Amino acid sequence: MISVLFAVLTAISNGSASVLQRRAASIVPDKEAMHFSLIRHLVRQKVWLAGICMVVVAAVCQAVALATGPIAVVQPIFVIELPTTLLMASYVFGHPLPRGAWFGVAAVTSGLALGMASAAPGGGTETVNGTAWIPALIITVLFEAGIISWAQRACGNLRAALFALAAACGYALTAALMKDAVARLEDGDGVVALFSSWQLYGTAVAGVGALFLLQNALQAGALVASQPMLTLGDALISITYGVTLFSEHLRTGWWLLPELLAVALITAGCIELARSPLATGTRPKPKPKRRRLR
């Protein structure tokens, strides 16, 4: 299935971009933090530029995935981005993953497989009826406003989790708008229809807003608070957009039991992975050497 292949490629590309950019930033002097000189330093590094290229590749792959498959199929696959990033980082930085992180990788991947097999998302339309966007956008704006308002009154990890949920909603909206925009390419006017659609520019606005909210989430608290909410929120809200806007369908009834189990596995896996030293940016402590008895 082309959409699944390109969704996996998107996750791998995003993971590669994170590792490459993190490697470039790791050798920047601390005195350049929060200064424009940081960007000047990074631009001179080929590894950082390679990371930016991978971001572009990820965007193209996501567009292809959304153009060829249901959003309820494509977006949940992105939960493998975190384990992919950590696996790549462990190889690049030479720090092996601890046993707990391997359990996290297994939980996320098995949870994704169980969830996709149980829900069996599919069907739906390629584009959205213009009037259907009106209530969807109104509800999204009200939801975002409520979450952001709550986050501003909170502190610590709760604040991080709320901002991450708001960012997840922004990324899910970005994907829905992108899918609707890319589908315009199949119209008679092709590229002209794409660039004349408001969905294309809405994609840019929603994406930038989601990125801003994510930075607030990462600044507010620990990664273990924000990452699970971001990962699951993006997947679940995207499925909601797929069902309500694109008329995609999921299995219900007793299938909800394995679907809930899948969500629990992915949640537990994300929490475990977010605790990993490679995810938090700290180096694992070396094991003390045992003295040999003479």
C-alpha cells in the first residue's frame, strides 16, 4: 500500500532530521544559545543542512501518503517516529539503548500493529465539502482556545502536556488541510487549483502554529509529559478528522477492546521512550568499573 510506505518513510525522515540536527547542535558552544549566531553556526555545518533536507523529504512523503490513503491510516503510523529517532540516535551517538527503551520500542510498534489491525481504517473521500470545514474549524478553534487558556494557568508537567495536546491538534489539522489541498491536483486545473485553494495556505498557518505550541510544551516541562500527549493526540485527533471530514470508517463494537489495548500499549511505550537519556538529551552514566581482586 503506497500510503503506508510513504507514511513510514515520513516517520523515518523526521527521525533522521531530528538526529542530524541534534548532532549539529551538540557541538555548538553554550554561549551561542538563544542568539542568532547559533543559526549562523548551524548553517555552516553540512550535517545540519542534511537534517533540513530530510525535513523537506518528510514533507513531500507526507503529502504523497495523504494523497494516496486515508488520513486515519497515515497519521497513526507516525507514532513510530519516536522509536525510530532513538534507534538512530543510539547508533549515531554511540550510546546503546537501555533495556527499558527496547521495551518501549516493542510496545509502540506492537500497539500500532494491533490498533491498525483492529480499527481497519479505510474508505472515505479525497476532498472535503467546503461547508463541512466551517463547523470543523469552529470546534477546533474553541478546543485550542480552551486548552491553551488552561495551559497558561497551569505549570510544570501539566502545562507541558496541555501545550503538547494543543500542538497535536494543530498537527492533525495541518494533515487534514494538506490532504484536502493535495487532492486539488487531480482537478482539471491541477497546480492552479492547488495554489488557489485556501487549504494550502491554511496548512502553512496551522503548521507554524503547531510548531510554536510544541516549543512551548518542550520549554514548560519534561519530555515524558509532552511526548505521549503529542504522539497520541496527533493520531487520535487525525482519526477524528478523517471520520468527520473525509467520511472514513473504523471498526466499532467489540473491536473497541483491542483498540483501547493498543492505545494503552502506545502510551506506555511513549512514556518509557521519553524517559530514555537519548530522548531527554542527557548522557547515560557510565557503569562503574569493578576492581579486580588480586
